[in-house]
Amino acid sequence: MAIDAGKTLALLTKYGADAVFRVYETSSYDPTSGKRTMGAATEYTHKVVEEGRQDRVPGWADMVLYVSPSGMDFTPAVQMEVVYAGKTWVVVTVKPTAFKGQTVLYELAVKAVA
């Protein structure tokens, strides 16, 4: 049986939970203070499933989330914020999984924001 993004979305819709992905279109950097100021965020809600086995979470992350690219208006990226399970997380790695040249799933390693 072939897998595609639609099938991964169907599974995540059935077994997953909502997560809100924040996409910032603009930002500015102040070299004097060394701080970055983010513009307004656009929020996208998608279903995700978290990795349940702690031994599969990389040492630099707190959790792994899986999300389908089906219906996404953005591409997950490092430093993107995700609100999930009542906490804000930042994406530290993005690993796409492809089948026959098409991305069918994203694996996102995330770290909790203090």
C-alpha cells in the first residue's frame, strides 16, 4: 500500500491532537541590544502526534512531533514556534520523510520555551 500526505493526514486527524504553528513573516534585529523583534504572527492549526518513546528523542530536544504536509500553507522550519499541550515549543530540527519524491510526513524535534 502506497503512502501519501493525504493518508498521513487521515491518521493524524484520527489519532492526533491540535497544535498551533506560528509563522512570523517579518522580524528586525537590533545590533545594539542583540535582540530580534518579531512581527505579527500568522497561526495555523494542524494535527500532530508526539513521539511516545523518550529514547527516540534527540538529546538536544524535549519531544518529537509528527505532522502531515497535506493542507499546509507553510513549510515547517527551525526556530518556528509551536503551541501544543498547553506549552510553547520551538522547532530545533525538521526531518521530512518522502515517498516517491513527495514529502508525506515531517518529524519535528522541539524544545520547550522557558
